[in-house]
Amino acid sequence: MADRQFEDHEIAQWYDLFCPWDPRGDFAYYFPLVMAAERVLDVGCGTGMLLHRAREAGHTGRLTGLDPAAGMLEVARRRADVEWVHGDLSTVSFHQEFDLVVMSGHAFQVFVTDEAVRTNLAAIRAALRPGGLFAFDTRNPAYRAWERWTPEYPREVTAPDGRRIRSEHRVTRVGGGTVSFTTTYTTDGADPQVSDSTLRFLERPELAGFLDGAGLEIVHQHGDWDGSPVTEDCMEIITVARPAARE
């Protein structure tokens, strides 16, 4: 079940306001990979911004967005020349159909159990054509990003109708490699809307072990969207992997 902030259509419409295209962010990093691949699967595609931009830029191949959240897909489907699929990798299967599988926006962190990580990586491995790539990102636990997920660090945006929308986080639990938190959205004249989330923070060696177990080998990793290397206290662990050669 997807988080309420992604299932609820009204909140989903605000997502791109809070997470716009950033020229130094994740979409800009993944965009050249998408444009270079003939067949692309965006897992956890959300509102579809990455695939929308690719089509607008002239991508003529297969673009497929997969997401379990109905609210996000309702926003994504405003563009009809992309294949939108409601579901996740446990309900939808692909066999060697894609040159690139991408997971942006730290979507990989929703796999909070070992079983979920293994199951989804196996499905991604199966979806890739020979020579294909899997590109994704996860926050480096050493950076401790959740320590800034507090009401003292709110974000505010203006909706198309002029309303000011405020978003703030509050951590409710940290332990076992996961962080649980609430996101509260407030607007003038309306009751606050609260969404609960839990994310997993994998250490780099543990992540490498899961990839290896799924038959995926790391091509390269970066610690930030500028392509800088992974360091002990970098913000991100950005990974591009490919199916390992079979003996």
C-alpha cells in the first residue's frame, strides 16, 4: 500500500511543486540515461515528470511508468503517449523488455525488509535486456538526513489556485536501519492532512551484497548528483548496475 501522500489525488497534485526539476538533482542525472535507452521502465514513476520530459525532448522509444499509487498515476496520465501501469514489481512482471530501469527520488528506500529488497531486485534483473542498466539512488545513512526531518525545517509552495501549502516532517521512530516519520500538509482554511512513511537506509556494503545476490554488478557509484565519488559522509549513494555476466 502506497503512502497516503501518494495515493490521495489532491496531495499528489502538489508533489511536483515540492519536488520540481532541479538542474543539479536526480532527474537531471538520470535524463541522459533515459534519452540514450530505447526502452525505459521507471519504477515508482510518481507523477511521471522524468518520462514526460523525455517524450517532450524527442524520445521515440518505449517509455513505461510503474507506480502503486493511484493518485500519482492520475497526475502522470495527463500525458497519454507514455505507458502507465498501476502496480509494483510484485504484481507486474517483465522479462528482458528494457534497456534501462530507473528508480529516482529515493524510491528504492521503500523496500524496508530483506525479502522486499531481494524480490524487487530479482524482478528488475529479470526486466533488463542483456547489457541493460539499472540506475537508482538511496540516501547514505552516515549523512543522517532524518535529523533535519523536523517541523523546524518546513517547506512552503504556492498552488496554481494561489493557496500556500506547507509541508513538514516529524520522525516517529529510528531503528533497525529504518526511519519512520509523518508528513503533514497544511493549507489555509482546511484540516491538516497527515501521511505516514517508513524508509530503509542501507549501508554501502549491504547494498552491494543485495545487488550481487540478484545477479547485478555495479558499474559505478556517485555520492552526489554532480558525479562526485562516494565518501564516508556523502549525502547520496547513486548506483548504476547491470546484469552480471553468467559463467
